[in-house]
Amino acid sequence: MELNAVSSTYKRWAPVYDKTFGAVTNAGRRRATGYVSARGGSVLEVGVGTGLALPLYGDGVEVTGIDYSPEMLAKAQERVAEEKLERVKELRQMDARELDFPDASFDNVCAMHVLSVVPEPERVMREIARVVKPGGKVLIVNHFARDKGVLAMLERVAAPLESRLGWHSDFPISRVMGAPGLVELERDKLPPMGMMTFLLLEKQG
């Protein structure tokens, strides 16, 4: 999906995201933030959206969030102010393909339901690998295409609607694997109906 299309799509989604797609994806959000909260340290949330995950991080976590959509970021900023989320250090508008952070800046990076939205997800993953510290963890929650079955067929049928849906229904997991220095530690299916996947990666070196 092109960046302009992403921005336009999420401008439409911003007012209703929390009660629609946000509600469906809550299990993965809680899984990722729970892991980071237990580990502690700094975390970069790539694609922070309306900030649904921000209240879920524990007190021992310092959160930086980025998103390309100003409408989604405005919702996140409202949430931080209303809920007095002192753990949130900064929210910035940014293209995830060109992260404006030095190498090895974060103990953790979370990318929840964003990699099937962004253009050039392989490039985004390389940037994620660059900014996470050696020994740091990368947590990905996303829908990935199935290889077979009825749901796999439905994913292929829905694929041409990506500009309206805001995500690729037939997005293969191979597109987030292989970034330099990242190795897979864990992979689990998540609700609803195993449609979402939790991936835990570690930066070697």
C-alpha cells in the first residue's frame, strides 16, 4: 500500500478505530505489552495509532510511539493527556521506513498490526533491527496469510480491497523475517480464531 493511501485510509478509520478493528486486536496488544512490561526498559511502538496499547504498559517501561497518520496520533495524544500516562516519553509523526533514532536506541520494539499496512515492510523491519539494542526484543503482532483452507481463500478474495480495509489480507509472514541480526524466539496464534500471530524476535550481537 502506498504511503498516501495509508494516510487517507487511517484518516477515515481514526474516529471509529478503537471500537472496531481495535477491539478485535486486543488480545495481541495485551500479549505484547505484557511481555514488555515484565521485561522493563525503553520501548519504541511503531504504528502507535490511537494509543490503545499505551495504558497497558507497566510503570517500569518508557514508551516512545510513532505513527504516520496525524489523525491517529492526535487520538493517542488525547489519550495520554486524559489518562495521565507518564510512562509515555514522546509521540512523533514519522515514516517507519526512515526512523529518526540512532542505532541501538531501544531495549524493545513493538509493531502491532502495522506491518501489513506500511509500504516496504522489509525496509521497516531493517529499521527496527537497527534501532533495537543487541539482546533487545522485537515483538510483532499481525495477521499473516494462511497457506490453505477456507480462510486462505477468503484472504485472497479480500486482497483487492486493501486500500479500503487498510491492510493486506494476504500478507505473508516471510516479509517480516530475515532482517539483519533478528532471530525468532517464539511464535503463537492469537484470537480471534487464530487469525493473529504473536512473534518474538531477538537482536543478536
